Amino acid sequence: MAKTTLDTFFDKKDDWTANYNNMDFFMWNPQRLRWCLVDADFLKDNPFAGCVDLDTLEIKNQEAFDLMMAEETDLVEMVEDKDWDWLGDDFEHMESYLSFIMQHDLTFCYDTRPAGKYESEYLEIRTWKIPEKYNKTPELREAYVAGTCLGVGFFG
């Protein structure tokens, strides 16, 4: 089976400043929106659900994948026309996306913190590269991640 690359779902120059709800977080960034639509098997008549195995990046449905990647396919317009909505566990959904990136980019690390009114208005996200010396073995990477990412580093 053919595979896609992480670039399909992640722009390394991404700007993490507008993280108020998961609907907007995914809608206004093409790579994030692709990930969301592939992941969102609960959306009615979603042709993209499961077209890529998000663990292996294997393309499971080439026709749906090609439609999703076609320049003439306006994914935002499709979401609006079909009245799709994935509001809900905002921060968890956004963190699932960040964890997905971290799974496929061994240099990517992130930390988050709920902020704003009642610490629930928006999600602060900080990302950085894991230093090369900690990526020499899976054990070193795991130790680095446990000590710096996901709540212990920047915001901890």
C-alpha cells in the first residue's frame, strides 16, 4: 500500500496562537483539517474518514485521499455545506493532534496549558525540537519527553 507523509497533516511552520476551540483550530489550517477529517469517523457522509491509517500513514482509500488532496477540493466549504461540527472536548482533541505529530516526527515536542477565564478559554501551546542527543535511542527520547513535555517542562 502507498503511504503519505506527515506533511499532509502538519506544517512545520505552524502558528499555535489561535487555539480557542477545536472547530476553529482545525478549520483554519489545511493540514490540521485534513487530519481531523481523516480522524472524524462520526461525521455523516464523511468520505475522508479512515482513508489514511493515522498510525502508519498508509493510504487505505486512494480515491478519498486524492479527493482530499485535490486543489479544487475546498475542505472548509465542504465542512460548512455539510454542516459538520466537532465541537466538544476541545483541548483533548487538539492534544490528540499534537500527539499524532509527536508520534511521527521524533524531533517534535509540545507542552500545553489551559488558560484565560477559568483556565478554559483557550489552550496555550508551546512546541520545540527534541535535541539530537536525546534522539539517539528510544529510551533517551522517552526519558527526555517524560521530563520536559506534556506538563512538566514549559508550563509545569
